[in-house]
Amino acid sequence: MQQAYRVLRIVAESQTIRIVLLLRPNELMLKELYTACTDLKSEKSRGIKAVVLDFKSVTETHEPHNATVSPAIIDQACLAVRAVEAPVLAVVRGTASAEACELIRAADLTLVAHDAVLLVRVMGDDNNDTLTGEQAHRLGYITWSAPANSIDSEMTRILDMLREKSAVALRLTKDSTRLGAGLAVAPRFIEGEASDAAARLEALKKVNEFYLSHVMQTADAGEGLHAFLEKRKPRWKNK
């Protein structure tokens, strides 16, 4: 994360990386976000326990907004966000543009101010609907919602919760969650009929195999068990 950026602001904090974005990100910002997320694949980033996409308003960052953003650039940035190994938390404080909402959907966790506004895709409709953060949370579209004046303290609470965990366990939990979700929604056909139960069972088997072959082979898996038995806080090696 040593590279200099023209419009992207990156703050390295205790075992976390916070990337400050516009609620209406322009094309240059999306390109720099792609580069920043790609840089996080280095070995030196293995101890990072969370990456925050912190969406601010245009007035707060004083950056111009380019109204024409290439869909290919948006897709590239979203793929880079999804590829980040650590959990990605999107924090939204105002009305998000379509480009910002794509990035928010690419995150693993979402914290949205009660009065912030999101575009939500409607199944079977070419148009998007709008929801406040409070409505989106009630309907299950986002992970958390909080009053605007409590967003910073709630973000700190969430990050502190993640910092208590092993970095390697967080990465592997994210991998296993996506593995299970991908298999569970994949089409399965038995005698010509889709079988959700068969898909879920297959996903469960694959996640169990992943747990045994990856998670339980880490040093932190053993440390976690020893800490539990010895009734002490674990001393994570993040390996």
C-alpha cells in the first residue's frame, strides 16, 4: 500500500485498512480502488483483519464527480473488491450513486446510516428501487444500520470485534462462506426437477471438507483450541 494515489485516500489503522471513497466515485477513483485492492494480495497484507470502504459525500472530500463512468471500470473495481482476502466492510453515510451501490454490494459486510439512501435491485424489473439504511436493514439487504451520528462508533465496534479474531481464520471463513453460498445457489437437477435440498447438502459437504483440509491445518486453529481449554485469550499468529 505504498503507492501514491491522486484521489483515493487510504488510512492504515490497527490491523485494518480504511479506503475513503466518494458516494459518487469517478472513473479515476474506481481505477485507483482496483489498484489498491490488488495491492492487498501481497504477503505483507496477510495480517490485515478488515478492509473498510468508507463512503463520504462529495462535499466532505471536495472531489469532482465524473458523471460518465464506463461499466467495464465499475465491474473491474467490483471484482477487485470481491477478491480481497480479508472481510470487506462498506460504511455508507449518505445517498449513494449507482456506482457506489455496485461496490457496496461487492462488500462482505455493510453498515449504513439510517437516513442514507441506497439503490436496490428489484427482481424481474429493469429499474432500481430506493431504500433508506433503516429500511434496507429491516428487509435484510444490509448487515447493520445506525443513526448518522453513531456511524463512527458503530464502525469502531465492528472493527474491534474483527480485530479479536485470527486473520487467517477470517480469510478462510470468508472463503468457506462464499464456497457454500456458490454451491447452494447453483442449479441442481434430479429427474428433471431442481432440488434445493440436494444443493444445500452438497454445499455442506464441500464446506466441511474445506474446514478439515484448510482451517484445521492452520497454526491458529490449534492455538484457538488450546486457549479455550486453558481459559485464556488466544495469541494469534495469523498463520
